Amino acid sequence: MQRPIAHRYRDKSTGRTVVLNDSWTEFVALAAPEDAEALAAVTDQNVLSVTRSTNSDGVFILKVNSEAESEQQIKATIDRLQSSNLLTAVTPALIDAEGMTRYALPDRVVVQFASPKRARAQAVLSRKGASFVREFRSPGMYEVQPAVGMSVFELIEALNESEDVNFAEPSYYGVNDQEIRASVRSVANGSDEEGLEDGLPWNLRKIAVGGAWAISTGAPTIVVAVVDGWPDDHPALQGKFLAPLAADFLFTSDRTPSSHATNICGLVCADQGQIAGIAPGVRILPLVVNLRSQTYAERADAIRWVARAASENSAGGRPVRRFVASCSWRVSGDIAVIRTALQEAVAAGVLIVFSAGNDGDAGAHYPSDYSRDAAFGGGILCVAATDQDDRRAGYSNYSNSVDLTAPGGDGLPFDERDILCADLAGSYTEAAGTSIAAPHAAAVAALVLSVNPDLDCATLKALLKASVDDVGVFNPGFAGRLGTGRLNAAKAVSAARDSLAVPTDPEPPQDGAVPADDTASEGDGPSVRVDTVTSDSDVVPEIRVVRSTLAAAGLEIQKTTGWELLEVRVAREEEIVTLHFD
């Protein structure tokens, strides 16, 4: 039954009008967070199935089940719930112009103010008859409530009139947004992984990771921010986190360990136990969100956190040269709070790698569809999944938004043709999905930045896309919809090395010896000694510290013999100075 257009509002961040219809099969309800009576009231309705948020926010998602006899029965059930004093509100879910279902919290609006000053935001809200519900960590971002008698959409239009407001939209809510084919088969003692060629699983051999490792296994000042759930403290991840998980990195009240996040972290950098990560020398920083049930504003908070950390070149009290963000999830439509957060992160130099989706079609998919949007400056990489034979995995989305493919596994039934991953309680499991493909690309991007950290996002993305293997012959009928080809780590890292003004030697000097340089003689200038070395390595100097030290002496780096080497030569007028590190 086609329903008339119910709602319109202007997305001030783009100027576009958003058109939404009410759903009559899905609803959103609010109650006190731990109200058992409310839960009973909602679940005691045989026409509805109920999903309760795992956050402490009292949100319920209601879906009409097959026992519903008619629309009249559904309406009567919802009317009873709306009249109950156990629930704060019950409202229909919303269907956008692309057919996506958006869950919006009843009587809630997310506002991004231009000024970070709360007093200024308070003044605007007072004039509009609205009030604060919560303040996010991102400066100037709030969830607010309209005055009694005012609808969410009326408040959005009223806020849009203020020059102090960047945008306002309904407080959209994500449910089950992780993009993985649920892992169902645990692997004990590596029984399926015996006799591996070169000691590597098929997915790492497929992307030629051994050739990349001959150049770099990753630098500890390059960090992959995994925007996902709470990863398990798995033996394969010991020593891999940039900093211990702390409140600063948490963007949800749900502390349940996440298999999904543990899978992804292991793929990026594990180097112990039964699995091998792609970039074992880099560090990971989990930014813990709740992909099962959470407001999109909370997820945007995590992305804006990465943007600020990238601008400051530090996180958790540690120096960071560059960030890559691994995001194996979707959102329900073009959501302003997510879009603008991503734009901020890309502007700060963060390449953001997204899964292409597991719907098995070419339909709209966000945020990965932003990969083709010029407004993101080439900083979004969309990754589809291929199998052991370089064929598109049957579950993987395909479209002209896809930039490249990476191993994601076959999917059901799970077996050795899927991807062996770290899992909860120190275990291992086989998993599949574009969720698995995306961290392959994020890890290779981190290897590339380990070799050349000065690549901007657009150049980094172009390099990854240009250094793939063509898999078109294995995918007839998908021309232009699986990107440029399948990820190749060796080609990408080699291209990064070749992009340097002076090629680097991948091997660090042994026993403290300074490598020979054909262009300099033993007596080339005086030696300058610098004692500062990063705590992450006994060998790798923190180049940022070196630059500032030299600048104080009127010197600048003219030539290096490699990111991981001990000698840096600098030019000062006509004089060549050789710089050594203790």
C-alpha cells in the first residue's frame, strides 16, 4: 500500500531536500533505559518482533511479523503502545527516496552548531523553544528535543534559519550495521591451515603480501583506526595497540567484546598464533562504537575524533605520523552527521576504507558510495569482496562506486575458502564478507604510508587503484562495477617506494653501522649527533623531531638514505653535514 509523502526537511549541509515516508511495518519506541515493564509491554504484542538496544538508551526497534492479519491490527497495536505510560514515544520508521529504511528517535534532533560555545547554542535553542538532551564530544554537536507541540521536522526548519547552525536532522539510529557473513565455524589448533604455502593463508598470498614485506612490514607511527566494536584481548594482538583501551576511545555504553572487531584487528596487524596480519609493524587504535544499535551521531563522534587526532599527529599520548580508518559498516542513507564527519577526517589527511556491502546487488550503499563524490577529495576507498579464484563473492555488492576488490571469502558454508580470523576468547574462526575485504585494503594503505607518509589521500587512493591485478576475465558481466582490480600489496608498496625522490633501502643497517652512500665520501662535512629517538623503535628516528632540531640550527633535510636508516644528510649552503642518531 503506497502511502503519501509524510515529511520533508532541508539538509542544510548540502542544500538538498530530504523526502521521507512513514513505514507501516517498522517502528521506533523509547522507554526508560532499564525499564523491564516497558520491555514486557512491547514484547507482549504478537504482531511485532522486538529488537532492544544493547546501549543504555531505552530504544526499541519494532517490526511487524508474519502473524499480523491486517493494517488495522497493526494500527491498533501501535495505538495501544502509544497510549501506554510505560513508553515515552512510538513513531514509524522512515523510508527515504532511495528506498532505505531510516530509524529516527522520536522527538530528537541532532544539531551541529558553527560555534563550539555551549552558551551560544543555548541561546539559539531557547529562541526556538528546544532543549538540550545530550552533548557529544565533537565541539558544537548536540542532541536536542523540540518543545511540546512542535514536530521534529518543524524544529529542523526553525534551526535552519539560524546562521549559527551548520545543519540539523533527525537523530538517526543504526541497527545491525556490521557487514559480515556471520561466522559459524570455529577453527581449533590450525587444523585447516596445515601445509600453507610460504606459511601464509591464501588471502595473503593472493595479494602478494610477501613482496610488500620485502620492503616494509609497517611503521609504528602509522596507525589504523578500527571504527568498530570492542576487540577481544587476543594473543595474536599483543603489543599491537597504540594505547590501552580507555574512555577516550569509547563511543558507546556497550562493552560487550566484539567478534567482528577482533576479526578486523587481526587481519590488519596480527603476527602471533595461527594468523598473520597484513601490516604487523603498524599499530591499531580501536575506536569503539556499537554497530548493533547506536545513534549515528555517536559514530560520527568517533570519526571526528580521528580527524582531530590526525590534525594533532598524536593519539593516546603517542606520536602518529598518519592515520588510516577501517570502517566495515553501513548507514541507512545519506546521513548529514556521518557525511560531514567523514569530510572532516579526509580533510585532516585520513584515508577512510569502507566495505562495499553484502546485499549482492548494485543498489545504493552508504557511506561507501561517497567514494565517487568529489566533495570527499578522493579520501574514501570502497572495497568489494572476491573469493579464492578472484571471482566476485556472491554476497558482495558491485557498482561504479567500487574502487577495488580484496579477498573476502566465499561465505556460507564456512570452510577453508573463507578467511581465518582471530576471534573471541583467544580462538580462531573462519569468516567472510566485505567487512573482511575492507581491512585488507586499509592494512595495505598503512604499508604504503609506512614507506611514503607524505602521500595525500587522493594520491594514496590512486596508487592503490593503479597497482591492482586485473580480475576482469574472472568476472564477465561486471565490467566497471568491481573497480580497477584486486588489491596487490607488493605492487602498491613498490609504487610507494618509487614515489620517493630518493629510493629507500628496505634493510636497516646491522650492528649500528651507517650504510654506504655512493655520493658521499668519508670526509663529507662535520657530524651532528642527535640523541632523540622514538620509544617505538630502537632504530627508526622520529623524523618530525629531527626536522625541528635541524631547523633550530638553520638546517633542513636535503636527502635521506631511507626512513628506517640511521644516516640523514642535510644541506646548509654549500656544506654537506652527515647526521647520526644515538
